[in-house]
Amino acid sequence: DMVMTQSPDSLAVSAGEKFTLSCKSSHSLLWDSDNKDYLTWYQQKPGQAPKLLIYWASTRASGVPWRSSGSDSGTDFTLAMSSLQAEDMVDYYSQYPWSCNSLWLFSGW
């Protein structure tokens, strides 16, 4: 079975700072047909549907600012966001289409 492990479980960050979230998969997420890692990152604000930030592990979705970036190294994936604003202090998910979501909860604003 596919297992997705996230770290850290939660973060305390302040405006202007940067955060990095990590996700490790137990198996490769690379699809041979197109040589892409099928990991996505979502941001979810209270009362709203999740918003796609990053797809194929490192490609920013349309309209997502440069402050957000994704990277991968084998089965290790990272979401980074810099110059944090109050609106960034929400929930973030990593997702592989055929596994459970991973969730980070932000606190300490």
C-alpha cells in the first residue's frame, strides 16, 4: 500500500517568514508514460474548497504567486512559501490521486 508521511505535523510562523512542508511517499509517484511525479499541493481556507497550488510536484497552478514553490527528489517532496502573509495561515494538503491526503494545520499567528 502507498503510505504518505508528512512533516512537521504543525508549524508556528509569523508574517514575512518562510515555511517548508515535507512529504515522503513509500513508493515512487513517477508515471513512466509522461515522466512526471503525480503529487499535488493544495491550500484550503476556512469555509472554502481546496485551491490547487502545485501539480506534477513542482509546477505552479495558474494564478499562484511566485512565493509558492514545489520540489521533489525521488520520493521526497517539498512545498515552500516565502514572505508569508496573514492569508497564508491556513491548511495545506499534499495529495497523490490514489492515496489519503496529508494535512498540515497552522497555528501561532
